Amino acid sequence: MTDLYFDDLYPGQRFVTPAVTISETQILDFARVYDPQPFHIDAVAATQTEFGGLIASGFQTLSLSFSLFFRLGIFSAANLGSPGMEEIRWLKPLRPGDTIHAEAEVIALKASQSKPDRGIVTMRHDSFNQDGALILTANCLHRLKRRV
């Protein structure tokens, strides 16, 4: 895909990632290091929770979703980092064997007044499982270079 800059984007523009399947080993490895809660690290204990089995950490779901998006390479030349995220929601759990993909939509654009070489793009990032169920949503602010 082509490198995109702030000036190339418009509200309503959408990007869809390829899908990836997550394994139980990936869930366990991530959770043992970053989110060691029983429903993420112990398959037996997880069956006794409201989830009824092992689930990925929401942080892993978020990281995986953003990895899929950034692997599209559309912001490779223009990315200046993110000043933050808003309204992160974990709507359904990511389970071993699930296949997810991400979709991102440009919501708003704001050119910088103090630094005319850049702007902030607000994008809604949604992630879906293999059944088409929305499992994660987040609004991310992307700071991008302009073509000027």
C-alpha cells in the first residue's frame, strides 16, 4: 500500500487489515509477562470465571489490532507517533483459536497551528473476530507529517 500523509486523508476513509489467528500459547506467553490474571494464564481456573475459559488480555487484543494496522505500512513515511487514545472498549473476549482483523476509519483531521509540517488524525479502530463480532474499539490520535 502507498505511504499516506496527513494531506492524503479524509473523513470516512477506511482501511482493512488481513486477519490473524491467535493461539493459546500466544495468549499465555503475553499474559504471563504483562497481565497475569487467572483468566489469562490458567486455563483450568478460567473455566470457573464468567468467561468460561481462557481469554486474551485486552492489552494483547489492542496490541495485536494495532500491529495489524501498522503492518499495512500506510503511515510508514509520515508517522510521528501518537499523543494518545480515547474510548478504548473491550466488547467481547479474544479466545484461543479466534481469527481477528482490524478496520480503521478516519474520523477527524486537525492541522497543527504551531507546526505546519504536521497534523493530528483521529481514527476509530475496530477489531472483529471470525464471526464478524466487534470485540474491540478505540479512537486513536495519529500525529502525521504533511506533504508541505
